Amino acid sequence: MAKKRPQTKARRPQLSGAAGAVGADGQVPVVGAREPCPCGSGRRYKACHGRAAAHAATELVQRPFEGLPGECDWVALRELVPAATAELTLKDGLPEGVPSVTLATVLPMAWPALRRDDGSVLIGLQNDTASGDISRDLADTLLRALEAEPGTPVQGRRAPVDGPRLQELLDAEAGLEPVVHSGFEFWVPDAENATPEVAASLERANAAAIPTVKLAGVDAAYWCETPEKNHLRWVMPHPEEQLLDALARLHAAGRSRLGEGTRLVGSFRAHGLTVPVWDLPSGVGADDVEKPAAEFAERLAAALAVQEPLTPDERRARGGLTNRQVTLS
């Protein structure tokens, strides 16, 4: 099974603590459930604003990126890829003074977002979010970044429960074109003159990043290199049960490999999608699996179209694959 990506994202700062006044942005701080609500109502927090906060934190959206262009790549950038960026296109266009908005896997100091000196915006995707809807939290961060002063980071917070989601802000007709980087130098225009804090964060992030390459011939498939063996992790959009049946048919027929020495070892779930994983020999690079992956995509398409029940051998293959399945989110 593929190893988890390096721990480049930091834990979200906890908001709990002593009661205080409502913030200048209208957000009610989170306090202990039995403490007086910071809004001044005189009721306990759990019986006042804590109701909405608990609802926001527990209502998990299983597919937060559904409906966005390149949903599979959104999942990959969130869960698999250490260093990557992708330009975002806003539905209503860029505000004056904002030359670009860029999605990034990780930002320095684990900032949720950064408004650069030139007015451009970077949005971090791998940060922990405050509610069960990543899309709503990211949309809130994006809107605040667009209004932030140039040269300042944007801190995390719980998005308003009635706030917009990314699907309402981003142009559905624009594609998502991830660019995978070997390191995090994209953080700063001039890495040599970065502040000591950012330079230290950059050094730590680069040291932890696993070499990763996005395949060119198929969608949302990412090769990565580890000391023991290499892997291919491929985010797929198909319904889980249908996909597992198709993978089982290929596996039982001995047609699930990506070349000699490779092996389909299982899959995991991430944000409502299934991600099959192959082990590759250490000498097999990204270029080596481009053609086999394209050929596998054709075999998979044919297997997905089969309607007959699984044979006993195929059921056993499916059981082996599902026994090694885990859920990341």
C-alpha cells in the first residue's frame, strides 16, 4: 500500500479557550460547551451559538469538490501531492488589483492563504479546515484573501454556515491544470531573500517532499518515489462499487498490472472518490508507466461496461482488493 504523503500540513490552531467578545468580523469565538456564550446572551455556549458551530463541524460533505472542474485532481492535490499549484478562474472575474488566484498544496507556515505584495493570491489546500465542508471553508478563505492587504497572510476560521462554496465562486467552464513542482520555491518570487521564518519553513518542506510526477497520458494519475519502491496513485471518478467490480475483473484475469514487476495492491477512499494504488519497482519511473497506464485505462473502460455478475474468481479478487482498502477522508 502506498505510504502517506509527508506531513507538510500543520494542525489548525485550536479556537477554544476563555469566553470573549464577538470578533470584529462578526464571528463568535469557540469556547467550552458549558461556558457563557461570548455573544452576551447569558446562555451557555452549547445552547446558543454552539448549536450552529456544532452543526457546521459535524455535517461532513462526502464529496466537497464534486462539480468543480478536475474533481479528481482536487482530491489528488489535497491528499497525494506534496508540491503543486494550479491557476483558478473566478466566475465573476478577478477583482481590481488581483492579477491572479493560485491554488497551492501547501503554503509557508501552513497559512490558509496569502495575499502577495503584488496583489496576487495563493490559497493553501492541505490545511485542516474548521467544518465538515472543505469547499465552504476554502471559499471563505478565498474571499477574505481577495480583500486582504497585499503582503499579508490570511488566518483560518470556521466559515459561516450560509457562506458560499467554491462551486459558486469558480468558473465551471475553466479546467484545472495542476503543475507539480520538485519543491516549494513557488512560495516566494525570490527565495534567496525570503525572511528567516519563511526560509526555514521552505527548507523543512523541501526536505519532506516525496518526488512526485503527474502522468500526461491519463487523468489524475500520480507517480511517486519512495526509498523502498515507487507507486502510482490514480484518483478515479467512477462510482465505487462499479469501479471495484471492474478492477476485480481485471485482477482475476491477470490484467491489472502496469508492466513487469508492478502490482495493483489495493485502493483507498478520499473525499468520496476511489484511488487505486500500484506498487512499482524502484527502477520504474513516471515515463515508464505512461504507456502501460494508457493501455490500462482502455482495459478498465471495457471492464466498466460489463454488466454480468462477478465470477467466483472475480469475487475473490474483489474481496482481496476491498480488504486492503482504507479511507483517508
